[in-house]
Amino acid sequence: MNDSETICYNWLISEKGYMPEDIIFQRNKSPDFLCADGMKYEAKMLNGNSILFSKLQMDTLTDDTIILVVNKSRKEIIKQFEMKNYDMISFPKLYICDRSKYIQIQLYRETLDLLKSIGHMGESYDDLINRILNERREHQ
């Protein structure tokens, strides 16, 4: 297990009450953890202000998978969300990785403010990210 996965594994035991034998760790497969009660968890390390999903993960992770965002330096889970709410989660930067190339969405608060001021986006950062993601999905 990498550091983020280890933090999540320990959290599943200490905070969620799972016994080690109730958790299946899937190396090189998503989701990272399958639990005896049917729950699925994916560990994601916070890189600066972004999290990274591969195209394969985007295609594989089901709506009921819980994403655990880990701050490695603080050795803690800082956010949890279900994959079905992926589009509603906002981080200042979001990267989506494709195996053959990187598709990068990188927005700064100044860019957001500028786009708002000239009327090229909705009311929120989430609206803009969702529009970009939807356009990307339509062109695949």
C-alpha cells in the first residue's frame, strides 16, 4: 500500500470499525478497498489543491464508491464524498488523467473572477468545472 492507502486502511479500522479481515485491498485495481458489508472506498491523495482520477477509474468507479481525500502531510482524511457527487466537489485545481495523454483543467481564483465579470460562466466554480467536464464527455 502507498501512504494514502495506508492512512485510509487505518481509518477504516479505527473510525469505521472494520476488522482487518473485513477489508479487501485491491492493489492496482479500483476501488482500493472492498469491505465485507459491501462498502467500497477509493483513496485519493491531495496533490497541492487537486485530486487525480485516471480515465479507467472514471469508467470503473461506481456511484456508491466513497472517495476518501487524504492530506498526506497531516496524515488524515480531509474530505469524503460519493462518486455520484464527483461533479459537485470543488477544488481550486482539478486534473483528469487519460492513459494516452493528460487533459488538464486548471483554474485559479483570478481566472474565475475574470470569467464571472465578463459573463462567460455560471454562478460558481462548480458550474464552470461541470460545463468543461460535460463538454469533454460529449467529445469522447
